[in-house]
Amino acid sequence: MCGELRAADAGKPVVVMGWVNRRRDHGNLIFLDLRDRSGICQVVLDKELTPEGHAKGEAVRPEYVVAAVGKVRLRSADAINPKMETGEIEIEATELRVLNDTRLAPFSPADDAIQNEEVRLKYRYVDLRRLEMQRNFRLRHDITRAIRESMSSQGFLEVETPILCKSTPEGARDFLVPSRVHPGEFYALPQSPQIFKQILMISGFDRYFQIARCFRDEDLRADRQLEFTQVDLEMSFPRQEHVFAVVENFLSAAFAAAGVALPTPFPKITYDESMQRFGSDKPDMRLPEMADVRAAFTDEVLDKLKIDPALPVVAFRIPSVGELSRKEREDNWPMFDKNKGAKFIDDFKRLSRDLPETAAKVRELAGASEADFVIIVAGDPAHHIKASDTKFEGRLSEREINVYAAAGNFRTELAKKYADRHKAFEVTEEVVRSADPQKSKSTGKLVDGSKAFHPMWIVDFPMFEYDVATGHWVPAHHPFTAPHEHDMPNLESDPASVRANCYDLAMNGLELGSGSIRIHRKDVQQVIFKSLGISEEEARQRFGFFLDALEYGTPPHGGIALGLDRIVMLLAGAANLREVITFPKTAKAIDLMADAPTTVTDQQMKELHLRVQLKS
């Protein structure tokens, strides 16, 4: 392999094959940088040594596929290239074979930065030759293998579940597959293996896992694709902490495969605490926490600033940004979600002038210095939204959550915008760059990831969310999540007060995974369906096979699914999922390379008993 040759190989005869990365013609000497997935090595074609090879070298161009026959030799001291892993050696070629030529590609894999992503996706077979992409997928392979080995060592069996299955509501739209042999009926591609893995628990497979392909017909974004891969697991007779331990073990192994040490156990907080501290249920702890600054405001000041005294008043700071001009602040205003019943104060200079004591107290409570940009977010009494004021003991009301969420969203967006000033995200980038999976395999030494990667378990989510559009309660996770045992009596009478026995794993502002302890009794499952407004007839039609299975000695069980693509994205330091998926879709759900989706023939439609009727 081109990238594996070293000084110790000097004198050895070799045959190397790959793509011409660059070509340099120095008259009697032609230098070819030859590239394969392992890296790049330099091939020297000397006209005196191999006239025929030199003549062929004059004709080759970047991305020609060639084979070079020769021997490895040490470079002279002044020719050593410390930027190349093979920079101490070169191949003295005695023969060059041109295996294939190439059309002129729209870009060169040798380019470090290619700006037009659509062109990259259109010519993905060229894009994937880039060493950065090759590294990403080698990393993905190493991570996946480490997860499989860890799960096997913990007693889990890898079991496959169907791709063609029944359409069941799981939050997003299903991809439907028409049946040719059953006219008018459809399969669905799985949004997750949820029901099947629960049936595996009923079937006695007490520890299951799968590297599962999943499909969801939903809007795309940087961390979401129509089809994706998740690490799916389920186990019988668990408590939450058992699931946590399994996940922490395999994630530690996955990070170690990338050359990073991930400390365990992971910290755990409740959903309410996460909203209060970070304004999000997927907190990014690389940024300073939000602060409760209600104590800085007298009732008179709240009234003067038109702040709702019944709702939270929080502040957050973006380090090293300082005060912004009015123009800069106005440019940020569209980032604030006005639909949460909240308002913000971003002119801290004016606040310090008009209310110096209040401003000083806010700075103190927020731990802010003069170099920080400080934002205050509070309830807006003039902006009423349809939300509940009901509070349950020790719990946040929906209106309070909305204020925290508005602050958290604003905090995240501003942190992204000013990342080059506060540099909070650079720690992660530095660790990713310095982590060397190959070196860690040989030395056993891992880069400390404790300051770059911040995992957090989030627990005690609300069981239900109220959908204003439909007038129904909907599951905050999915309808198979068990409620907290203490909240069971409130299922039918007061669903808003019920907590779910579920948990999410967040890291650096991303949701890595979501899971729960499941319902294992049919009577409880039927109560949940009823609370969701699902009639017995509809439940039977959609989930009849599963409800039947629950009657046959179902053990208590629980599990989780983590996004493999997101794990790889984090450890590769990639900007989006498309960098770690071989053939991804665009944000418009198009495969530019394969030109999909497309229309199909009339004959295919006829065989499927279908006809397309477009909206006028």
C-alpha cells in the first residue's frame, strides 16, 4: 500500500498501484505522487533507468490509474518531506503501467478544500478518493468494529430485524413500499426496529443489538438524513443504570478506536434541570451555563422593563465577544424564537447606564466579565401563547420551559456565530486533530477527551406533550415507553403530570441517543393508547400483533438506540453527516450522483396497481 512504506522498507522490491495525485516533470526526472486509501508515496521515473516508463510518465495526468514497479530507496537529506508519512522514501521505478486514463474531473481529490458541495455529491466517486474522506470511513469502520466487539463481550447477540415491515406511528412519516401481490396494501421501511426488538425480548433473546439501518421521511438538516444507521440495543430485566453501563462501555470502546479516552461514568441530570441550566434537553457543556438572575430585579424594575414576574429571568454569556454595536445586535434578532412567549435584553451598556445596580448584579450572578456578551431572557407579559401554567411539585410548567428554551436556542445560535471569538469549540477540534487511532493501537496511549467531549444523561422527561393542532396528547418519545411507577395513577386523569421512564444521551449539543424502560403489560399499554386518543379499534389495527405478543409472558425490558453517524461525525470533526455517509442525500432529499428519486415506467406502476395524481 502506498501510504504504508517507510524507511525500514528501503531496498525492497515493490509494486504499488493507485491514482496519480500530482505529477511534476523535471525533464529527465518525472515525479508522480501515487495515492491509494492508505496514503501517498512518491514514484521517480528516471529517463536513463526506464526510458519507456519515463515516456509513459510524460503522458499520464492526475487521476490516471497506474502501477509502478521498482524498489524503495531513501530520499536524500534535502529531499525529505516531513509533511508526508512516507516522506523519507521514494520508489525508484523500473516500469510504469497505465491501467486506465480519466476524463477531466470537475475537481481534484488533491484539493484540500472544495467549496461547492453539490459538485462533490454529484461526483461522489471522485470526492470519496480524497484522503480526508478515506480517513473518515476508515474511522467509521474502526468505530463500528469496536462497538461490535464491546457488545459481544457484554453478552449481546447481534440479530437482524426486517426491513419490510408494518406501518406504525413513530413520530416521523414512514417511507411506504407498495405490495405487488397485495394490491392497495403497503409495507413501511423501519423508522427503528422498536417493536421487533421488544418482541425479541418476549422471545427470550435477553440481550440483543444491531447496527440497524433506519428510514424517516422528514426534513433534512446538518445532523439528519432520510436513511441513517443506529446502534440499537435491548435487554431484559434492566434498570436504567444497567442500560447506562452498557452504553458507556461501548462508547468508551468506540472513542478509544478513534484514539480518544472518554471518562466514565457519564453525569446525569433531569430534564427540568437541563432546561434550567442549558435551555435545552441536549446541552452543550462547552459553553457557560445559563444563570437564574431573578434576584437582580426588583418588582419595580420588572414592571419598568415589562417582564413577567411569574416566569424565569435568566442570563447567559458568550465569552470574549464584548459589547456589540446596535447594527450587530439587530443582525442577531432573527435568531430569537418569538413564539415562546419570551423577550430578551441585549443592550447591556444601556442597562448598565439606566439600572447600574441591576446590571452589576446580573454580571455577578452570570459570572460574566467585561469581555463577555451578556443576554437576559425573560417572560413577555404582552405575548401570550397557548401553554399551561400548571406546575407540579418540583416540576417546571410549560410556560417556564418555553422561556428556558427560547434562551437556550438563542445561546446556541449566538455561540455558533461567534465561535471564532470565544473558541469554546476549538478544544474539540484540537483533540480530534491530535487523536491518532493508528498510534493508539501500537502504544495504547489515548488523547484525553474529557475537555472536548461532554456526555450527559438526561432523565425524567414528560411522558406526553400536548399537540395544539390536533387537540391530543402525543408521546414525547414513543408510545411504548413506560411511565414512572409513582405517576401511574395519573395516566388517565392528569397526563401532563406523568414522567416517562426514559433517558436521552446528549453530547456537545447533539442528541446521540434515546431510550427507555418499556411497557411490558398489555393493560398498561392499552391505557397509554387510550391517553393518546388511540381507540381500541385503531390500536388493534396498528399494533394488534404486538398487543397479542404482550400476553405471552413478556419480561420487563428496556433499551436505547444511538446514532452511529453522529458518533462518527463527532469523532471525525466533520461539519455534517454527509461527510461520514458514503452516498448521502442533499438538504432537498436528492441523491445527485444517482439522480434519485425519479419517475418509474407505466408498466411498473401498473404492476403495483398505482397511479400518480399530482396536486394542481
